[in-house]
Amino acid sequence: MKKKTIIKTIQIKFLVGLAVGGVLVFSYFAILENAVGLFDKTYSTTDLINNFNDKRQEIYETKRYFNSIVPKYKNVDIEFEDDKIARLVISPIDTGRGSDLTVNFQDWNIPIKSKKTDSLLAVLGWNTVTLRTLKTKLDNANCISIANGEPTTIGFQRSGMGMYSFDVFNKPIPDSLKARYNDSCMFIYVNKTLVLEYGGGAFGSQCFAKEK
């Protein structure tokens, strides 16, 4: 009788241990998926080109609007997620002609309605209407982020920590830069004013997936 009790106790402990182990494994993958988007959708170059063709007018309108509101001598890189600013980087452009080099800011996950956002908008000379207009234009373009410069980089979608983007040039890409913007990894050359870009995160592929 005692032997049967011992065996039963061992069996119970084994089953409990197995259950706990299963929960821990599940929790690990759940945390990993939430942190880095382990199982997020990936996008092909065809997906990006189709979106650009479908939303060409909206993308160019977003580019025009954004470049019209970014202050002179500043680079601004902003990304939205739902009702928050997922990422905001403000950096100065050193022109050597009196540009303001004192404002240099970078932060993540800022609620759109917050005192912190209000103070940042003041630095940029924006207001809540400006911010929401920009977000609406990005939404209409089926995009999530934008950064000024040459090219203007417009973020299409994320996959985990990686970002798929459109690099939209004002002027045709010089021949001397075409090789750089067509490495078949981070950059895919589409035409003289459009390049597709994939910025890989800390995990996963660092290049566009090969088309099947």
C-alpha cells in the first residue's frame, strides 16, 4: 500500500511539473512574441509596390504635408501606433549658419494627449491638430511613420522590430548611388525616385525575403 502511495505521489509531482513547465514555455514564447513580434506578418517587395501604386497620391500628399511642417534645420522621424506616438526623434541639422543644435530628443510610446507631447509640439511649432492631421494622412496612405530628408522615408509597416519603408526622392537618384540603393538586401531599387527599404531589428532577418 505504501509503495502504491509513493508511486502515485511521484506521478502527481511529474504531472504538476509537466504542467508548470508547459506554462513557462508558453509564457516565454508569449513574451518573446510581444516583445519582438516573432510571429508577425512579413511583407514582400510585391506587397510594398502594390501599396505604393494603390496609395501613390496619399503617399505623396503625406510627404508634401510633412515637409511643409518640419521646422527648418531640423530632422524629424515620427511613428504612430494606435493613439500614441510609438517613436519620435528630433535632431538638428548642422548647417554652420546659425542652426539650433541644442534640441536633440528621442523617446518612445508617448500618448498623443499628454503634457509631454504638448511640450514637444511646442518645440516643433506644431499643435494637436497638426499632429492628428499628419496621423490621418499616414493612415490614408496605409503607412505608420515618416522622416524628412532626401529621400523622405515613409514607413509602411513593421514586422516585429523590423520596418518596411518607402524611400521617396525629390530628384532622380544619381548613377553614383544606384548600387548603394540596390543591394538586394536592405534596399530594392524600383525606379529613379523610389527605393524600398527594410531595416531589420535585433532579431530575425536583416534583408528582404526572397520572392518565391
